[in-house]
Amino acid sequence: MDQRIIDLYDRFTHGQISRRDFMERLAGLAGSVAAAAALLPVLSNNYAQAAIVAEDDPRLVTEWISYKGDDGEIRGYLARPKDGPQKLPAVIVIHENRGLNPHIEDVTRRLALEGFLVLGPDLLSPLGGTPADEDQARDQIAKLDTGKTIGNLVAALDYLAGNAHSTGKVGAVGFCWGGLKVNQLAAAAPALGAGVAYYGRQIPADQVAAIKAPLLLHYAGIDDNVNAGIDAYKAALEAAGKTFELHMYPGANHAFNNDTNAPRYNKAAADLAWSRTVEFLKKNLP
């Protein structure tokens, strides 16, 4: 697909242009309104492809839970291996700006199969939960209070640390909007054991000193908006003596891990980043 179309879609999904502007510009690139309308389903996530690990996979125990957050009750999807150790290191999976959708639920199950107790919180719970309509979800994400959202993630960390199936060690993995939340959570929660941010925006340099957890930072080569902050963040992490790994995936688009979005998914980058993620979490959450 024309990279200009992918870039335009990325600007739309990150709230930089309205849906009307997006469709008008897409029609210009595609050649007609009809061609733009035909492209829209291709650009959108196809959740029919989400179940790499089936919801009823017999190797897993899954359930919907709720925990008390900083902003009321937060609903979440909890998964763990059915067999194996009774106590496991735990991981929070933080969703993109579309909320807790079938793809993120599937990522939660995938990580559980790697030997973790995994919670995917629905951070749109204070606004009624993740809606089926992605445009509505993105609009609601923008209305969340950042401080309360981080408080809800700190509460998720506490919930997992105290869970009967947890060793007490808790890490976090986040994607896009969730990648930013991993960086923010690392600065807000000294108890975080490890943080993995996929193409997430960075926090200001003056917040870096508060970070205690080792970080694994994945960035897409074709992601100018997010990548603009890398150098300053890296310099701040190095100056503060923080432990981190930073990997760039040349030729990969933002959201390269999302296999429900064919135009942006990059299997080679996703597989490599995933293997590094699992290794990093196992190393830092013993």
C-alpha cells in the first residue's frame, strides 16, 4: 500500500486530523470517494484475525475481573497457564488508543502461555468500558484524566502483586498509547519490575530520575511522530544511569505488532520484538 495512505491513517488514528479531513485526503490519494471507501476496511483492524490463541484454549485459565482503581472499578481480562507453577511473575498489558479490544485480549493470552499471570485492564472503564466502535474509543481515550489513568495502572500493579497466583513481581507491556503509559507508569511506580514500550511516546526528561524499572523500548523505523522524542529520552536515561534497551526496526510502521492490521503489520519485526520482550520479562521478573 502507498506509504502516504498509511501515514495519513496513522495521523487520523492519533487524533491529528478529523475523520472528515481523513476521508477527503484519502479520496485524493485513492483517486475517488468510492476508492477511499473501499480502502477503509483494509486500513481498519480486522478482529476476526485476532485469535492466535483461542479464547477457550485448554492450556489457559481466563476470567474477567474487576479491581478498585483510582477512578472507580476497573474491569480487566486475566489469564494464566492452567498447569505449571502455582505462583507466576505477573504482567500488565496496556492497550492502544482503541481500548481493550479482541487483539489485546489475544496478546494477553499469548503472554500467559509464556508463563506469566497477565492482566489486560480496560482503562476506558471509567467511561463505561471499551465501545465496539473504534472512532468512539479513540474519542473517549482523549477524555481520560492522565493522573487517574496512571493511578488505575498503579492499582493494577498492586492487584497483581497481591494475587494468589503471583510471585509479587510485576512488569508492564504497552502498545502505542499503552507504550506511553508504560513510560509514565515506570516513573510513577517504583515497584514496577520491568517495562516494555512498543512505539510509545516518551516522558519529559525531568521525570526520568524517578524510574526504577529496567526498560525495553521498541520503535518502528517509519514512525516520525513518535521517533522525534527518542534522542532526548535516550540521553535522559543515560544521564540518569537507568537500565534500558532500545531497538529500532527499520522499514516497520507504527503498530507493526498488530497482526489484525495488514497494512502496518510487519511479521519479521513483530516476531523479533516479541522474542526480545519475552526474554526481557523472564530475565527481570524472576
